[in-house]
Amino acid sequence: MHHHEIDTWKHEHTFDQDKVRSGERRTLIVVLLTLVTMFIEIIAGVIYGSMALLADGLHMGSHATALGIAAFAYAYARRHAKDHRFSFGTGKVNALGGFTGAVLLVGFAVYMGIESVSRFFNPVAIVFDKAILVAMIGLLVNGISAWILGVHNHSHNHGHSGHEHHQEHDHNRRAAYFHVLADALTSLLAIFALLAAKYLGWQWMDPMMGIIGAILITRWSWGLLLDTSRVLLDRQIHELDDEVRSVIENNTSDRISDLHIWSIGPGIYAGIIALVSDEPKPPHVYRDKMLQHLPQLVHATFEVEQCPHQHCYHDRYLSAELLRSR
């Protein structure tokens, strides 16, 4: 067989990763909004001599850096989607960006908690009016950013290919969303604490809200760390395993003897499926059947064997026993 004939049988491995996703566009908008706010606060802080505005402007800079990592992950995955060095495309860059964002969130929460505890023992004087103004600016900007990243356009997502309706698997966008949500929460708690301290004299409320915010952010980031690490470490997806078994084994003599399903991008999966049967069919028959029922399984490799004895059909639990014995 000639080389040009082989090319017609080669598989495509981009899986739509070369397209601009809604998460990328929204993240870029939020990065620009954050940068504009950062420059305004820094300039205003210098002109008006406000350390509170200057400090929040610099904080916005670190915030923009974290969001920039998410934007970079989108761009890198898209630009290298057709790079053959990535065996299953660049979909996992999304999870890597989300994992990095989660690590940064943990660092932010730890710093926030330590600083809040130290304020209990070493309270500092607070200029309430300026501090409340800065917190309100932060709440407004981060509230808008959270809305941009968190809003779902279901009619748009379901109208495209089978990949776009899995927005909930976009870990990179989720990390960016948690960053702005964490900042919005911090601003909201700060406003509440500052008002309580100013009008009720509850100075302890400021560090207490900081500790509460640190705990909540740690919980969010921990969940994101778990989800993204499962993707990066190719953890088996048991829910999808059951669906694959149902498609292959129901009302047939086909029995799955070995099954591996793993995530290769937001809402898309690859699989290696070994099966035995009394009357085995060509692999492409199983592949087409699988794609019809589970379009999110975008890359499946089948190994088909003739059953060496006559018990394949009668023993409905053969495949489960084989897997448990491994």
C-alpha cells in the first residue's frame, strides 16, 4: 500500500481544540477589565496619595497574572492542537491551566489566613472611608468578571458539535471563575467587616472575615485540585465505564474483558476496549455503535477476540470478574 493511501486512514487528533472557545474569549475580556482597573487604581493612588488604592491596584496586578495563565492555557492549546507530538491533542492543557490556577488559589488562601490571624494579635489602624471605597470598587469589578465567566449560553452551546455542551468540564475557565469569585467574596466580606468596625467598634470583625474567606477559598480550590488531578493522572471514569458496558454487552454475546476510559479534554474522552464474543464482529462495527451512543468518546480502540469456549453469552458477569481479578 502506498504512503498516500495510508494517509486516508490516519486519524484526526485535534478534537476541536484548534477552535476559539467561549471560555477563552470571556477570560480575555476579564483580563482586560482587570488590567484597566489596575492602572486606574495605581494612577489614582499616586495622584491622591492613597496607599489603599495603590495597594489594591498592585493586588489587581497579581490577579491579572493568575487570569493571564488561564488565557495562556487556552491560546497554547489552540495553537498547538495540530502538533503531532501531542498524542491525543492538547485538551489536557485545559486541566493543567485549571490545576495551576487552583494551586495559586491555595497560596492566596494561605496568605490570607496567616495575615488575618496576625491582625488579631497586631491590629493596625484602618482608614475606613478609603478602605470601604476600595472594597466597593473591587466588588464591582470582580462581580462583573464573575458574571462574564459564569454565565451560560445554553442555546449556543447545544447548537454545535457534541463537544461544546460540556462547558462544566472546562477546568481552566472554572479556575478563572473561582479567582474572580474569591476576590469578590473577599471584597464583600471586607465591606461587611469594615462597616461593623466603623459603626459598632468591632475591630475583630476584619480579621475574622479574612479567616472565613480563606476557609471558603480553600474549599473551592481543593475541589478544583481534585477534579483537575483526576484528569491529569488519567483516573478511570466509572460512570462512563457503565455506559460503555451497556452499549456493548446488552442483548449480545459480547463481553468486555478490559476497559480503559480517560479524559483527553473538556468533555471528551479516549478509550481502549478489549472484548470477547461468541460471534465477534469487525472492530469498526463496535466503533460506529459506540460513537452513535456516546459521541463524547471521540477516540476508541477496540481489541476483539473469539471466545475460546461456549460460556461467553451465558456468563453475564464474565467481564466484571475479569476486571476485578486484575
